[in-house]
Amino acid sequence: MEGEILGVKVVLANEEQAKIIKNIYPLYLHDLSEIYGNVPNEYGIYEDEPIKTLIEQYDVQNVWFENPNYLFPFIIMVDGKPAGFDLVSTGKFAPEGMDYYVYEFFLLRPYRGKEIASIAAKQIFNKFSGKWGLYVAPSGTNPRAEKFWRKTINDYTQGNFEENHETTFDGYKLIFTFNNTFKYIVHLSYFKRYN
């Protein structure tokens, strides 16, 4: 499999591994500042709230480890080292009409441009069956993310996805949605037919 060849593996983080995501998270916010023009607060932290230290910022991420039935914090591992994260929500933490929502997705710079992000995203999509969605900055604001998600989701669904611009809880966004339930139905019918 392509993920095994490159040593890409996604791991659902437990409370002990939470520090990995918390350590990488400020780098993610710094990366986003290039797209959205965000600047650090008066304490040098990329947060709107008056958070004064990275330790306080760590605490903001605790919600991902306090709701295990709704929030799934995945670490993207490459050859046994953390390379990024994918935060997935469901239920009351997902937007209406979505079973699963890619809340945040980030890959550290040394791992970019090597298909790692695409492999990791597809591994996570395969973990849950249902209606998926994710938001990207409006067209043209973040062309790299837009191109990445369009290609990755197109490859994963064989072109069976929707792309729309709408106002969301997070402002006006480009929204990608797809349903991967069909993949499981196809695999199940294949299994019954040939086994």
C-alpha cells in the first residue's frame, strides 16, 4: 500500500500523546498567518484571546482529548516521527449535514510536496464512513490548500464530491463535501461475491 511504502501512518492521539499536537499547533497558526494576515497578540501568541504563554495555549487544545466520542485528534506519523495532525469532529462538533468534519489539517514543511498529506488524509477518510466536509479559505485566498483538497478528494472519491462557496460558522468559505459510504458498500459486495 502507498502509505506503508512511505512510512505514513495516522494515529489517534491519546492524552499522553496530546503534547505532540499541542507542540505542533503554534506552527500551524503561524503558517495560517501567511494566508489570513493574522498577527500575534501582545504576548507573541497566535490567539485572539489574551493568552500569555504557550502553556496556556496548550490548554485551549484540551477539548480534543475530553470528548472522545465526538473529537478525533490524529497525529500524522512519517517513519515513526510526528509530521502533522488532522483534527476530525463529528456529532455536535460537526457542521449541520456532515457526519465528519476536517476541523484542522496540518503538515510540517519538511514533509510537504511528497504525497504524504494526501496519503494521510485518505487513511483518515477510510476510518469513518459517512458524509464528510471541510472548509478552505475562499477561492484564491489559499490556492495551495484549495488545489490539495480538490486533487485529494477527487482521487479518493473518483470525482464524486461537491464544491461550493457558502457562509459558514467560520465566515465565507470554499466547502468540499463527499460521502464515502459507497466505498464500503462496494467493498462489502465485492467481499460477498468473491469470498
